[in-house]
Amino acid sequence: MPGQQQDPPAPDSDLVEDPIYLHTRREAKIILSMWLIAMIYTCTYCYLFGYSTHPSDPAATGPAVSSLVGPLESFDRQPDSITTPLGLGIPDWVFYGVALPWLVCILVSIVFCLTIFKEDDLESVQQVINTTPEGASHG
Amino acid sequence: MAETSSITMWVFLIYIVGVFALAGFSHKLLSKKSFLSEYFLGSRGLGTWALAFTFAATSASGGSFGGYPSLIYSYGWVLALWIGSYMIVPLCTMGVMGKRLNQVARKSGAITIPDVLRDRFDSPVLGLVASGTMVFFTISFLVAQFKLGAIIIEDTFNLQSAYAYQISLLIFAVVVVFYTSYGGFRAVVWTDVMQGIVMGAGVLVLIPIVLNKTGGLEKATKTLAQQPPMAITSVPGPDGAKGTFNDLVFHTTATPAPAGIAYLKPEQPSTPLSIQWQANDEQAFAEITMATDADGQVTTTGNDIKQAVQAHSELSSVLKIEFPYKNDKTIKVDDAEVSQGATGVIWFPKDKTEYRFSMIHGHELIFGPGRTNKGRPFHTLGMMLSFFVMWAITGMAQPSTMVRLIAFKDSRTLKRAIITVSIYFGMIYLPLIAIVMAARSVLPVLTPEDSDRAIVLIATRLVSDMSIPYQVLGAIFIAAPFAAVMSTVDSMLLLISSSAVRDVYQRTINPDVTQRRVKIISYTTTAVTGILITVIALYPPDFLQKLIVFSSAGLAASFLFPTLLGIFWKGTTRQGALAAMLGGFFTIVTLFAPTLFGNPRIDLLGLHPSLMGLIASATLGITVSKLTGPPDQTLVRKYFYK
């Protein structure tokens, strides 16, 4: 989270940071890193191998492929160049760019849940009627 | 819809009876537990299956079984990339905030998301702004979903009355409003589980049937790659009406063929129908100038265009014209259906003088970025990145999903639910692409307006000649979109009433309200909200329709950073949270404002507005917190220390 070094000082130096807060913060960072890796891989792979330029259309607005990069002639693909790995009928760029990483993500999600994810005790967190937080006790 | 069998109707009815039964059981539990917490949160007791399916079913709105297959039909394999971030969506949307949000809500005793924000920052103003924002975006979304639910009923039961839509809407509203207001959150969750299973089973059953009957995906992909170019027109009827029998499909049969078809409206009255095309120019469109009467009104019909092209010396040998699905008018003669063809006039709005439709090559359905029938690229690089952020990151912040994260029982439940939903999404979204792509060959050509019927047509056409058990399964699949709509609607309905009852009435107007009175108010508010939305959905105002497209982006931009910063960053102040919420809200409203006036939304740097909303929200949340800090130490101590 932003500017942790500038977080307010602990209200009371003998207080211990909530372990659930610490665990979830760590888990959130790992998950968001995994999301970033998945995004970079999938978008890069698919863009390089799955996007071909198209015959330009005089009526279409904007460049053929992307307003940021423009046409990618060097990566142009012809219909007869398409392969379908394992005979599944899925075009190669979808297979390696989306289907395979999807499978990997499911496995990684399972591994994450079984190994990194902490089974913190939530049921014993005390419920507090929060009308006057100043006077309320905490769990 | 003519394809609907009596089996489908029976499955539908049994399904609805099942929903009512679940509401009845759920209502019984209400009398045994603390009312508000049970009615709006299921007493924080959701187990693994309930959490997993309620989560999956709520996030898979009607779009998953209508809009998504429709886009697959229109743009092809690029939809794999469009939906690609669902590979990590369950982990992101449940794993990043789930456990912590649940803990914070337990500490504060919150039962709604505005409740959480209000307590975390001890700010009634923030709670009320959050409720207001949520209701603003949710109502417009609900109206659209009610409309969609009504259309599914109208289609399924093949209602022919002049008031078919109104009757269907009433049936839909009575079912949904009754079971939601009577059964509360637990009824909603139980029906979600049932609906989630229906949707999953539908896909799993359809895969082998489709692959077996169409010769497989491998063959379909190869055939599609070589498919000659074709242009599908989509022209509205007078006053923008749809289904007016004026659309055509232009197939290329030889080369050189036109790059597309242009319909031109002449400036002069009494102009005859004419066609211009330069065969030696690869980029040239076949330009068809419409015939006009003495008043300058276009009189050309789809049939006229077909005849003119067939009579044209050059075009007749390179183009073949057919009528897309449901776009040829048929009449009954001696009990037989006789086609009259595209009898509708090509209609031009006041300020429009031409329509242009590009020839789309088969291989464009195999590669990215896909093209619309008007020739525009579909999924550009900017959108590719935006969608990866949108599904996974903005998905975290939908109040309807967040409220489920404060309702589960324990950490183990969350862990198992993440695994379940990860596998479930993998089993649904990728196979749906395979199903639609493989089945394209057996479908009629669908215009963009009709393409959301793709999945229903696949289910009905492929099982119609199979044995009864298969037909039952096909019928279940037709019920899937309906289930998806219902599971989204019921959750949203409860969100609105929980906001009104808990955040506005109980916590702001009358904190000393009795349990009995809360009960009556909760039932009434849920029911009245449903009735109100039904009335609006009878004649949805135009501006509300236009709000729908940005309701989920607006909710995400308004709620993600106030919540995320609030639970993970000690330095967040109540002013910072409020600034983050309002910053996200106004950025989205500003960038989408042109759509209210019929113009395209503003995509800064080619990126979707939701990204800009999130950036604005985060920047304001952090900056304002720094400027107004340090935050209230009592709150920091309460939520971040043991």
C-alpha cells in the first residue's frame, strides 16, 4: 500500500499489528503480482502472435490494429499459417496465449490456496456495535 | 421463438417452482435468527459451495449467456483474449480483499458495504454518499436486467399478444421480487447455487453434442479461416425500430469483389436506385444509392437492393445475397410459411446520409483484433489491457461481490471457494468459445442485433432431433441465461433495500427502531424497489438505458480504492476515502457523458474509462489522505492492531 514508510506511527508502541491484517496484506501483494505476470504474458503473446493487420477500410476510424502502436506488418499472419496444437482446433496464439496460461493460473490458484493462504481465525473476531467507535473494544 | 418445445416450458416452470421452494425454506430460517443480519447477510454463515456459486452466479450476469456468445459469434477467437483475465479473476476478486474485508466487517458489525466504509472511517457522510452512489448505478443496471429477463420469457413461451413484453415483465418481476423479498439473502444464495449448477451443467452437456454434430472444432476453425468475405448489414427501421426486415447478407463468390457495401441517401428527391462500383480498385465499396420519392423519402427496400445487385452486370457474378436470421418476412398461405423477403425500407435518420458495411474475411474471426460490420477494429491493444484490468481489478469492487465477501463463514470456506470458482470459470468461459465457434456452421447468419440469440439457437437446433433426456438438457441450457439474469437481479435488489433500510433508515434516521419494525420495512422496501423498477422497465427512459453501459465501471471506480485503501493502508483518512469515491464517480460520469448525447465515450490514450476512473480515485485517495492526515488513531488502533 502507498507510502508505508509514511504510515502514521503506531498509536501505542506496545500494541502488536493484527496478524490477519499482515497476512492478508502479504497475500494481496502476491496475488496482484500474479495478476500482473498473467496480464503481461497473455497480452504480449497474443498481441505479437494473434493480431494481424487487416485490409484498411476507408470508412473505419483509427488505425487497423491499435491506436498506440499501429499496424504490425512484421508480425502479420496469413490464414494458412494457422496451426492448431494437439488437434484441439484452438488457434495456436489462443492456445499458447490464453488456454495454456489459463490452465496454469488454475493450478497456481490451487497451489496458492493450499500453501500460501493462511487459514486465519475469523469466527472469533468480536462483533462490535459501532455507534461510538471511540469507546468500543476491539477484537 | 418457434424452436421452443413444450419440454423447455416444463423445465422453465419446474425451475421457477424450485426457486419458490427455496425462498420458503429460507423464510423459515429468518424467524430463528437475528433478522437484519440474516435477511441481508445470511448471518455470515456461507459455506464453500454457497460462497463459490453465489459468487460465480452473481458475477456472471445475463451477459455471460447472451452478450458473450453473441460477441464470440460476431468476432471469433479474439474473445478468448477479451475474457482472458478470467483465468485469474477468482483469485483476484476473492483473494485480495476477501479475508480482510470479512474481518473488518466483523469488527465493526457491518452488514453492508456502505456500512463497512461508514464504520471504518466513522463517517456517516461517507456511508450516505456510498449508499447514494450504489443506488444510482445499480438501479439503471437493474432496469436493463429486468428487461432482459422479460425478453427471455417472451421468447421462451413464444408469447404472441400485443402486450407480450408487458406480460413477460410482470411474470419476471413477480417471481424475482417475491422470492427475493420473502426469502432474503439466503434465498438469493440458494437460488444462486441452483443457477450456478444449471449454467455449468448447460455448458458441459453442450460441448460433446456440439462437437459431435458439427464435425469438431478443428474442422470448424480450418473452414472458417478460408471462408470468403461477407458483409452483414444492420440498418434500423423507421424511428430506430429493430426487426423491420430490411437487412441483407452479401457473400463474396468470386474476385475481384467490393471491399464493402455502402448505402447512400441522395440529396435530390425522385432519384432512381443506382449502383456504382470500380472493379479494378481493391478498396472500393459497392455504393448503392437509394431511390427516393417526390418528398425525398427513401423508398428502397432490402428486396429492391437484392434485385438491383442481381441485375448488375459485374456485381451479379461476384456477390450472392441472402436474408439473415428472422430478416425475411414470412406469411402463411394454406398453412405453409411463404417468404416475402426483406420487405423493410432502408431507413435513414435525419442527419445520416450513408451506411457503410465492410466485408469481413473468415480469417478475421481467427485472429485479433476482430472487426465490426462497420469496419472498426473490435479489441484493440488499449482495450486488451483495459479488459485485463477491468475484469480482475474492477471486479473486486462490485458491491454485489463485496457483500458476499463479508458473508462467508471462515477462512477455509474462502480458500475452498477460490479453488472451486477458478475451476468453474475455466470450465465455462473457454468451452463457450469452442461451442459457438464449432456451431457457427449450423447457425443461420445473425445480424449484430440478433446475435445474442446464438447460444439459444445452438441449444435448440442441435438437440431438437435427439431423445427426450437430451431435450431436457437443452431446455436447461435455455434456462441458463434466465438463471444468470435472476441471480444478478436478486443480489442487486437486496443491495438497494439493504442500503435504504440499514444505512439510511436504521443508522441515520431512526437508530432505535424495533426489530419488528425493521422486519416490516425490509420486506416492504425490497418489494417496493422491485415494483418501482418494474414500472420503469415498462417504458425505460432513454437516458437510463444509456447509464447501464457505465454502471459497473462507475461502481468499481467509486468503491475500489475507498475500500482497498481503507482496509490495507493505515494512513487513509475519511476525507481521503470520500475524495477517492467522488473522484472515481465523477471521472466515470465525465468520460461517459458524451454517450448520453449519442456520441462515443471518451477513451483517453485508447484506454477504457474505468481505468482512468481508478487512476483518479487512487490518486485523490492517497493525496487527500496525506494532506488531511494523520488519521483518527482510535480507528487505526481498532482496525490494524490486535
